Amino acid sequence: MNDAVIVGAVRTPIGKGKPGGALAGVHPVELLAHTLSTLLDRGGVDPALVDDVIGGCVDQVREQAMNTTRNAWLSAGLPESVPATTVDRQCGSSQQAVHFAAQGVISGAYDLVVACGVESMSRVPMWSNVPPGADPFGPGIAARYPDGLVPQGISAELIAAKWSLGRERMDEFATTSHQRAAKAHADGLFDAELAPVTTDSGVVTADESVRPGTTPDVLAGLRPAFADPGFAERFPQIDWSVTAGNSSPINDGASAVLITSSQTAARLGLRPKARLHSFAVTGSDPLLMLTGVIPATEKVLRRAGLRLADIDLFEVNEAFASVVLAWLQETGADPAKVNVNGGAIALGHPLGASGTRLMTTLVHTMEQRGARYGLQTMCEAGGLANATLLEAI
């Protein structure tokens, strides 16, 4: 039976997803095209050998419509003979792309495959694929959840209330994320994973949302981002502690990993960076929505035959501070092993790109720290979560 190994992993710097952001002037197809070219160039791989390209993207509309992964491959000048597809598992889209790619290699359906993702939230804002008046849920969901589902910000508040996570604790967590990310940049720890992007304004070499001067006192001055009288009446337990400062920002970026088997890597002279050991995906309460990372972590460890204590590094997507803090509280993981170079609160969360962005960072951090096992998990809209376990080679 084949294994699946990562032989390359790159990402763009992450730009602020708004007009004037560092990458706002770059078409999302070009962002991903640049990442794909860099991935293959650094690996010295003949692109014609790639069997498939699987990309994640959340808002597949406007400039991200019409199979943006295929468009990016062609825009990069890569062989027309190589197919590509675009998948949507919300924020975990490109992590799911990794799962599909690795499972294809393990099954023998692929020899060499790219998993990737992109999101330009400045050019294609969130919910662009849901025009005013459209109902993406339908009558069945309305009947099953008669009180209605809620936006993710409200879910983050409900998590904070359920796990008794105060504003001060969440702001401290967010501050740590910025401090770790700033230090990682200063120490050059992201250099090997970054693919700088040339724009009309110059070359973008660093993540734009990191704020080295962030402190709990600074964050304490921010107002709650999701306070709403209607939800306050429905959920009196909420104390409105989720802010822009302890949530991930809006961002632009792309990322990609190259996956093959150990046998093919040896034949092509490629050096495996990590083995894709185990996978899990799970569903959870769509009202709380973002807590699936807890059962997904349990599920992937059970499948791997490992304990939490066996894991050296964790990447848990910081969609909101409350999500990671609830995960820490439930799992008992060591915070010193979690998002050691900062997370999405500081680095950014370009939705469709985030899965392979976390994977890229995890692979490089495992190499830098000599870690044996790394675990990545992401919460996703609708009550979903992916978890992936990597093993060093």
C-alpha cells in the first residue's frame, strides 16, 4: 500500500483583504498561479508529471468562479494536459484538498498531485455567492432548526459563553498570536515557506496583518464586533466579548503543497518533508458551528493510534480566539505547542487558502523544531471540521 508524503509547501504572504491591501490589486487567479509556479520551480518537478490539481476556494463567484484552480494552472503557463478542480468545505477547503490528494496517492489513483487554495477577500468579499434575497438553506433546514441558525460571530460568542471564556482571556490569547508571529518573522522562520509577490507597488514579502505592538490594553479598547439586540434577546448568556481584535481579519492569499508517495519521491529525486499519517473530518452542531475541531482531534488521534501527549506541534486555526481556547480546555493540550509561530488572528485567514497555509507552516515548523508529529485542525461553517496528522520523515 502506498503512503503519501509532502515534498513541497509554499504560500504567499497574506495581505489585508481590503482596498489598499498589499495584495488587493492582484487577481486571485494570479495569486494562485504564482504559488503553483513557485511550488514546482522550488521542487524541480516537471509539471507534466502532475496527475491532478485540487484547490480550495470558498466564494466561488465573480473572479473566483469557473474553476479558479484550473484557471490558475493555465495562467501559470503550465501544461494544458494536467486537470484541476476546485472544492468547497468552507474554511477547510484546501485542507480537504490535501485529504483528497493524499487519499488519491494512497489508493494508487495518483502518483503526483498538488493540493492548494486561494481567497481574495478584498476582490470577492465574503457571501458574494449569496445575493440579497437568496436562501442557501431551503425549507428542510428551516424546519429542522425553527429558531434559525446564526452567523459565525454569534457562534463564537456562544462558545465563549459556554466555556466561560472572558474578554480578558481572549484578548491575551490574541496578543500572544501577534507576538509569536512578529517574532517568527523577525527570526526568519517563515522565509522558506514564503513566495514573495510582485505587485505594482513593489514586492510583498511579509504578512500584512501582524501587529507587533498589540497588547491586551490596546485590544481592550475595541468594541464588540457582533453585538445585536435581536440575538441578545435570544441568547441572554452572551456577554459580547468577541471583537475584531480577538478574531481573524479579512485577508488575501494563496498556498500549495506537493504530494506524492515515498516510492515516486525516490524515483524523481524528491525529498519528503513529512508523511500524511491520518485524516479525519467530522460534523457538529451547526448552531455552535465552530466546535468540530474538538471531535475531529479525538477522531484523528484514535485513527492514528496516538495520544494527545504524542503530538509535538499543533496548528489550530484561529478563526476566533474562543474556538482555540475552547479546544484547549476540552483537549488539555499544552498551549506552548499550539500555533507556536502565531495563528490566523495575526497572520490572517484567507478562507480557501488557509488549510494549505496552515499545512505549509506546520511542515516547515516541524523541520525547524525536529518534531515527530504535528496535528492540524480547522473549524468550518455549518458545523464541520477537518483534522490532519503529519509525521516527520
